[in-house]
Amino acid sequence: MRLEIDIKAKAFKNAAGETQDVLAPVQFSLRDGEVGVLVGPSGCGKSTMLRIILGLDPDFEGAIVRPPEARIGMVFQEPRLLPWRSVEQNVRLAAPDVSDTKLAELFKILELEAHRSHFPGELSLGLARRVALARAFAVEPDILVLDEPLASLDDALAARLREEIATLVASRPVLTLLVTHSIDDAVRLGDRLFFLSPRPARIVAEVPIHIPRAARGDAEISAIKAGLNRRAERDVS
Amino acid sequence: MLRLVSFALFLATWWIAALFVGGPKLPSPTAVLNVMLAEAASGALFLHLGATLARVILAFVLAMSLGSAIGYLMGRNRLADKLGDPWLILLLNLPALVVIVLAYIWAGLTEAAAIAAIAINKLPTAVVTLREGTRALDSALDEMATVFAIPRWRAFRHVVLPQLAPYIAAAARSGLSLVWKIVLVAELLGRPNGVGFEIGVAFQLFDTPRLLAYSLTFAAVVLVIETTLVQPFEARTTRWRPRAA
């Protein structure tokens, strides 16, 4: 499995009819089992880039290369669950072939066992995100895309969910693209970080992290972040 | 309970009014009930009610299925919307009587003409409601279905239809009341049976008890269908919504 992104340009027409560039040329690729992280400020064009990569927006210059049969698991920023289907039914709609054992295992890791038959309207945002995660993993994806999966959660909850994502990725390595504005999330979960500029977005730095995810304790995380800061200062000066 | 009280109040008012007005113009509830029983005993009441109900069902199903399909298409497709819109406005504003008379002139005094005329009257409201429902579809959920590669039909059934269900229920509700009204006109003008036909006869003979007997039985049937079929369907389609306090 390999995902190659080669976006040459993406522009929108604004209300006045003027063309505005959203994305500058962006080029990178990810291998099987690798977690790539797009880090950038809000509004820089991350979501536009994701929509292009997911095939939801064909109106751009360039090419996205991925095997046509690749299964995609996606966690949207807003969980996008169907309010008229229970938690379990939501997962099964996207993953009709998921086995009962697999589903039970996912619900256990994500602590959703008690909520199987609840409707999304009865869930908090944190729980709804977990359901979205369960859905994304239940399809046994070849490509996993996570769009700000920890945004608008309080720190403790975000930390727990981050652990759960790490556990899931460790239990089934998969090509993953994580989009976030949090350096912390990026450093804790990513293998390669791509830092984006403000709009029109381009990659200003690509940083690989060589320490295995499981070995990244607080000390290692601080060291990596310090390294990133030094690098940023050097780039500025 | 409240419903019964309100119904009893209506009957009492009617009774008192009948006492004051009297005569053939406003017969008492018992006089009307006697006609009802006599018509029921002879079988005529059921024959005419049955004929009317059959027309209502056929026209309703025809208009709802065609109207929903057209409305969905117009909501999804800009070209279809542009092409269909002027016709929609025309049909919405065309008096029911014109459609019925023209249908009888062009297709003869036939069953098909009557049902088509009733369906055409109901069609545009179904189209408008379903078009609105389709425009209000959540594109975020569409994208979810696309990203997860949920097959088209499955996505339509489980992602799109539940969002349209409240609109379908609303169209059914308003459509049914429209069909109830129009079917009688169509029968009065060109059918040899049905409640509308009987009301026409009663009108010509100035037979108010008979007119009321048929009208009220018809109203009762409408009420039963509304409460046993339409309302439960509406409740079912929205049961996942948190209840208002």
C-alpha cells in the first residue's frame, strides 16, 4: 500500500469572482504502516487537502495515486454519525462484514461496550468521536484518515483518546494520515510530520521521528519538541 | 379523553342548533344516524365508501411515488429543477376543478381520468415538499457514505431516506387531506358511485340527512386512517429524535 500525493494547485473563486489559491504545490507520499501528520494553522487549507486526497473534490490540478481497491477508514472532525442509528448500527453500516469478535474487541478498547445500543444524540462529543474511531477501524482500512480527532476535547479526555488511537494503530499497523494543529498530538502519534504554511498551504518542513511510538515517554516527547523549536528558530533566523 | 369531550360538545351544539333551526335544513344527529344505519344495512354506504377509498388509495400512491421521485430529482439536479420549476408553479396554482374537468373532457368520464386528475392535483405539493427535503440533505453524511464506499442503494436506504422520512410524512399528511377533498369533487362531476356521487344526488334532492350521513361517515373514515396510519408512521420516522419536554 502506498499513497502518493502530488497536488500542483487548488484555487477557489471568491464572491467577487477573483481566483484565490488555497493550496500551493504539495507533494509527499506515505508507506504502509506509516503515520504521516499534517500540522498547520487553522484555515491553512488542511481540510481542502484532505477532501482532495479522499476523492471528494476532483476539482484540482495534480494527481492522487492510491490503489483503487484501497479501503478507507475516516474519522471526521465532526463525528458524522447517523442520528437515527444506534452506535452498533452506525459501525455496521460502514463495515457490514465486521465480525462480532472484532467489534467486541474495538468496543472494549474504546470503552463503548455500555453504549452499543445508544443513539448518537445521547452521546457526548468524546463518546461520539470514539464511535467514529470504532467505525473507521471496523472497516479494516488500508488507509486511515484522522481529521483533528482530538479537537474540542478537554486535555484529560484528549490524552486518553490519543492513547486509544495509539493502541489501535499498534494493534493493526496501517497507512495513516493525521491532520492536526496540535504539535503534541503530532509528536506523540506521528512517524513523519509535515508542517504546513498559512494559506496557500505548502509543506515548509518535513520531520521524521525515529523513536518508536511505544518508546516515546514524556522525556522523549519534550526532547523532540525542543528539537522542533530549535529548528523553527533556525528557520526564522 | 379530551377528544371525547370535544366530540360530545360538538354533538350537543349540533343538537341544540337543530332544535332551533329544525326542519329539513339541519336535521338532528339522530335523524342523520338513522339514515346512516339504513344505508349501511342496504350495503350502499359500504359500496360508495369503498369506491371512494379505492380512488383515494390509488391516486395517493400514484401522486406520492411520482411526486417523491420528481421532487428528489429536482432537489439533487439543478437542470431538472430549472426545467421542472415553471410546470410546478403552474400545477400548484391550477384550480383542482380545471384539472378534473379537462381530464374528463380529454379522457372521457372514466376511472383512469378521475384517478389521474386527483393525482395531478396532489402531485405538485409532494414534489415541493420532497424537493425541500432533498435540498436540506446533510452533505456531510453523503461524504461519509462516499468515503466509506457504502454502496449506492444501501446509502440511499440508510443515509438519505431517513433524512427524507419527515418530509415524506409531511407530504403524506398534507397530501392525504388534499386528496380527501378533491376525490369528492371528481366523483360528483363524473363518477357513477362513491361518496361524492351520493352527495351530488343528495344535493339535487335537497336531502340534508343523507348528505350529512355520507359526509360524516366519510370524515370518520378519514379520522381513523389519520390516527391509525399516518400519525404512527410520522412518529416512527422521528423516534430517534430527543423528545421535546
